[in-house]
Amino acid sequence: MTAQEIRQAFLDFFASKGHTIVPSAPIVVKNDPTLMFTNAGMNQFKDIFLGEAPAKFPRVADTQRCLRVSGKHNDLEEVGIDTYHHTMFEMLGNWSFGDYFKKEAIEWSWELLTEVYKLPKDRLYVTYFQGDEKEGLERDQEAYDLWKQFVAEDHILPGNKKDNFWEMGETGPCGPCSEIHFDGRTDEERVAVSGAQLVNADDPNVIEIWNNVFMQFNRLKDGSLQSLPAKHVDTGMGFERLVRVLQNKTSNYDTDVFMPLINFIAGKSGKVYDKEALPSGEGLGGASSSAWNEAVAMRVMADHIRAISFAIADGQLPSNNKAGYVIRRILRRAVRYQYQYLGFKEPFLNQLVPLLAEQFKGVFDELWNQKDFVQKVVLEEEVSFLRTLGLGIRKINDYILVKKTFESSPIQVLTDSSTNIISGPLAFELQDTYGFPIDLTELIAREAGLKVDMQGFEAELQKQKDRSRAATAIDTGDWILLQEEDNVEFTGYDELETVAHVVKYRKV
Ligand code: ATP
Ligand code: MG
Ligand code: MG
Ligand code: MG
């Protein structure tokens, strides 16, 4: 099955079970101080669960574009290094708002996975909440018994509060959840170690694919639990992970979700994508092979362009503060990878936008409708970062070289711990003068087996803030909204015209 067919089969299946298929909410969240980006399918239904808005339909399903790069869910550092965490991903979900509950949710998820998608049953593991005496939470016997109708007992595993009890916040709706994991190891590996031992153990081939949350309680201010009069179901399945298991791959990147992007990057860079390339020696240190660096770079770019493009299409431009800075940081990471490991010294990342837009036509048309605008913004950002990127890289590399030379020096004059640290002032200079977000400096440092003196960096940052406090009045972004009458044309990289219904911005 192609990715398109897999997505459609999910929606068709839940439509056949009486669900209304609803559109994805934007990936950018406005007017919610607790959240910058949509990080789960349930976000758009939060008010229904809190009892603050009525449900339009009792049962809905959708595919939601999500971003996990900040706050409680931040998977950025895993991206490109492991095979199944992305910045932007689609979360397939089905919901019951006070309608069906555990019985149907469990039956249907099993039916979909084993009868529609035909996944082998012995490769699936399910978990249920084991209870927590200290917290006064009961074991979810109901879920266990329901699973037992379909699943062999040794494939039903207890889970603790951290993994198997979901809470919206300190107060509000909460309840136990059941996860479904897929064991994608070879038969020989499976004989050697049982999959049950590897669920929740970070084995790259035994991965969580689906989470079914059963909201049955309301936590009150005094910490006690009240049974909800109307119980809800909230599920989330990682689409790219599902595609990976259905297409029989060992990495999400090997599927038709990512390969068109990776092939394009590989073709243009003249390098081969070696999916087997693994880090050599100690993790990601200096011992890593160039094939590994190149493979990571291609994966990271294919991943990051999705996050960047959807954020821009949904109204979040890169900028120097808040959500805008999160997007700029992701973009600069991608540009650094393409520059340093794939030899792109000129803007390139933006060329992925049309390809991506084409891929999502009919799924998330927001991108297709604004693809020219999105591409121009990415291009503009690349141009501006490339002005200083090369100099910054040279600066940090020279510094690392000096450190390494002293480290291996037989005289050992400077072998105190400061030798494997990037100093605070340098990290600050890289950010201030060369536009390296601190996490990018940390990433480059990590690749060389060094750390950044974060305390020193923060101190420099504070000094600068103190200096400029008096001087600055208002915190402005560096893209400004143009007035209707400002009819700009695209006259070069410093000016932008947007398409269709998008408001007009110009970079300042
Ligand atoms: P994991 O333990 O693998 O980090 P999670 O428990 O944080 O996943 P949930 O919050 O339960 O994930 O989200 C529901 C589903 O979304 C997961 O079962 C998984 O399939 C998918 N998912 C979660 N995070 C990511 C990500 N960063 N990239 C791709 N898919 C993801
Ligand atoms: Mg997670
Ligand atoms: Mg998990
Ligand atoms: Mg989970």
C-alpha cells in the first residue's frame, strides 16, 4: 500500500464506523498561552473535553499535522538519528465524545490493524494501565479483559503511570491509556529476545504505533478523582510509523513519505543515500563516518522542511522571538546540515517545497495553495543565514582544532576539563554575530565530542540584555505585515509578494 492509500484506509475505516471525517487544525496555535504548536490530534478538541464547548459530532476521525519541537513534547534531538521521531508528523486519530468507549475503541483498533492492514498478530503488543497504589489509581482491568479476547496473554503488558495514564494538566480530564507496539525485528532476533522485554525499552525496531486514551475521570483541585458522566475516547497513531511497518521497512525514512525528498536531495548533492550508514565508535563523536553524517543530513533536511513549510503555510513566519524563533532554529539546523555535509554552499532547501506541496495535495491543500510564498520565505531565510554561516563554521572549527591539539598534546598543559568545552563568550558570539542559535552550536559541539558552557553563555546573554534594556522599546519581528495598499512585487530577495489569500509580508 502507498502512504496515500494507508491514510485513506484509516479514514474510510472510521467513516464506516459512523465517524465524521474532519479537517486537520493548523499546526500553529494562536491564542493559547500553554501551547505554541499543535502536538497531538486532541488539541483542537480540548474545549469539548473540558466541557466548555459542545461536540458537533459524537464521533470524529482525522489526520492531524503535529509538531513536537518545544515544551512538554520536544523530539528535535532524536530527529534523523533515530528512525521514528520527527519534528512534523501526522497523527491519525479517532474520537468519541461521550459516545462509545473502551469496548469499541479496542475492537476497532484491532480490527483495523489486523484485518484491514493485515499486520501479523504475533508482532503486535498492547499495554494497559497497571494501577498506582500511591496515587489511588486502579488497574485498568476492563482494558485488559477486552484485549484478552484478541491478544495472547504474553503480548498484553502492564504499564506504569508515566506511559499509561494520561492527564491533560494538573486538573481536568484524565484516564488510563493502552498503547499498541509493533515488533519489526528479524525472526532470528525475535527468537533470541522476546518482544515483551523490548516494549518501552528504546529498541529501534520495536516501536509504539498507536495510543488509545480512555478519559473517564476528572481531576479536581484537591487532587481527587471524580468519575466523568460522559466518557471519551481519544486516540493517536503515528502515520509515518504505520506506513513504515506496512511497507516492511526498518526506518520511517525508507517509506514513500520521505524517499521522494531524500532522493531529490541525494541527486542534487551528487551523494548516495546510504540508509545502512551507522555511527562508528562512540555515538556521534568525531569518530562518525562521513556516510553517516551525509545520511543524517539528508534525513534531517527531509524532516525539517516539512516542519518549516507547514508552520509557514499555517501563519508562523521565522523570526527572532517565540514560535518564530523555533521555526528559524529548525530552518538554520537544516541549512547547516546541507552546507556542512552535503556541499550546498548556495540556497537549496527551498527547492524541496514544491515537491512537498505536491505530495500533500488533496491532504493538506494549505501548502499547495501557498507553495510559492513558502518557498520564497525559505529562500530568503537561507540567503540571510548563508551570509554568515561559513564564517561561523570556520570560527568554531578553528576553536575545536585548538582544543583538540591541546588535548592530545604530550605536554598536557591544558588538560583540565575546560579543554572539551566551547566557552560561553564564543557560543554567544556565534549567536550574536553569526546567527547560530545556541542549540545549533551545541549540536556542532556534540559532533566534535565537546560541550558548551551554558552558564557562561547565559551570563553573556544576560549582559547583552542589560545593555539593551534601556535602548529597545518594542520587540518586533523581522517580517512586517504590509498594508493592503502596499502593492509589492517580487523585486529581489529582500522583498516578497505572497500568493492567493495570504497576507503580505516583507522582511525588514
Ligand atoms: P514515543 O514514546 O515514541 O515518543 P509518545 O508516547 O510520545 O511516542 P503519543 O503522545 O502517545 O507519543 O502520541 C501518539 C502517537 O504519535 C505515538 O504512538 C506515535 O506513533 C506517534 N508519535 C509521537 N511522537 C512522534 C514523533 N515525534 N514523530 C512521529 N510520530 C510520533
Ligand atoms: Mg514521545
Ligand atoms: Mg510513548
Ligand atoms: Mg504514547
